[in-house]
Amino acid sequence: MEKKSPAPRNRTIILSNEDEIKYKKKLLTIRNEAEIAAIINRTIHGDSLKVLPLLPSECVDLIFTDPPYNLSKKFNKSTFSARSDEAYRIYLESWVPQLQRILKPTGTLYICGDWRCSNVIKEVGQKYFQVKNRITWEREKGRGSKTNFKSTSEDIWFFTKSSSYTFNLNDVKIVKKVIAPYKDKEGKPKDWVKTKEGNFRLTHPSNIWTDLTVPFWSMPENTDHPTQKPEKLIARAILASSNENDVIFDPFLGSGTTSVVAKKLNRQFFGIELDQYYSCIIEKRLNMANKNIQIQGIDNGKFYERNNPIKKTKNK
């Protein structure tokens, strides 16, 4: 479908008719059981509920997924309708057990949700995985309400298949401003550094993430997908819970951020997306990642708080 040309400062990724023809050829369709070699680093165009049973067992190190939340939402040509908690639980039961089969014994699973469906996600997930944490992140956006508090947070449930799993703490520490710059007995900074911009230290990441920016029109990662997650958000999960060359999988790829970030971070990847237009957007973003591997908010391998003045480089 043809999209209008954006304004000069609008960097939203769109598809021309020529793009859609070009990238459609790169999409993979699966109708029979597939070997990992046939699907690695590919975008599978299809229905996850039909494709998941065709994927090989224990082939994935990390699954990050952002499935439809329990609310009515239109995704280009498809629509997900809100339903009762019990009906949403049945929906989750139709595919979450497949993730348990696909994940390696040392693998990790992250599932996104909001306040409407978060408890149901935990209820189903803990039947098949160990619950490690509930991460809550600030969306920094949200519509106001005259009769309720504005909703600006979402959850990510952190599951593992076993007690043996990857967690690379040093890869996801955050550069934060020091409020109380303690010094040792010799008067030297204790676990912090002094810079012209202020005093900073590397701190352990918590399960409250407030340093993220939801993609918008002037950001080079932005698409017109209605529920796109920030690259920085998924990068934190991938860096924490996988190593280079590990296999990353997303059964609800959407605009493709999981695959794109995996590629930028030297991981292997594959995923499933139902909508052809968004599948082509994914391939275009993967092609763009061949030229630019920067992730906004991560600089020289370090995570920074939003609007942190110590950052040295800019995204192109």
C-alpha cells in the first residue's frame, strides 16, 4: 500500500510500492516442519498459531515477544478484539506452551503486557516457566482521562525455562548521575567518576525502566506500527539474556524491532509476522541495519538515562 511522503524532518520508515515488491520476495512461508538452518535470520510471514508447531524443538536461546494485549486494536489489515480474562487466558494457552518446547533448557522468555492482561500472562507463564521478575517500564506517552489516572506504564514478565540461564549484568548497567558523591578514606571517588557534565556511576538496572523513549516521527527507528517498542528496551533484554551468535526469536514480530536489534547486537534471529506490509517493513529495517547499527540511548556499549548530558555520540 502506497504511503504519502513524510515531511522533511519526519524519519518514519515507510514502504513505497517498489519497496513492497522488493521485500516481499525476501519473506519466508512455512507449511511443513522446518529445520533451524532454513529459518535462521529470516522473517516468516504467517499465523503464529499455525507456524509455531512447525518449528524445531529447543532451537532458541531467547524469546522476546509483544503479543496483542487484551484490548481491541487494529494492526493494518487485522484486528485483535478485547475479551474476558478467561478467553484471553485460553488465547495465551494456544501458543505459550509452544514457546516452552522451542526454548533451549537454558533459555529465557520475556512477554510484554499492560495492566489489563499482565496478571493473566503471569498465570499462564508460570505453568511452563520459572518467574524471575516483573519489569515495569514508563511509556512516556498516554492519553489523559477525566475519570481515571493516565496509563503510562507497561509490564514485561521475565521467565526462564530452568534455574540455569544467562544474565549478563555488566552489559546492562546504567550510567546515572550521582546525587551523593561519597569518597573513600583517601578522598577519591567511591564507585563514581567526575566529569565536566557532573558526577556519574554505573549502577545495577532495576525492574523499573524510566529511561526509554517510545519511537516517534523524528526518530530513525520509527514506523507506523501502533504498538512499536523502543530498540533500547529490547536491547536491554537481549544483552542481559543472551550472548553473541545466540538465536533470538519473536513469534509476534510486529514492526520487527526484536530481529533488528538482534542483528545490531551480533545475534542470530528469526520471527513470525502475520501482516504482509509489516513483514516488508521488517525486511526494510533489517536492510537499513546493514549500514547503521546504532541504538538510541546506548552509547559506547553503555545505557544512559533519558537526556543524559554525558553521552558522546549522536545517532545518525
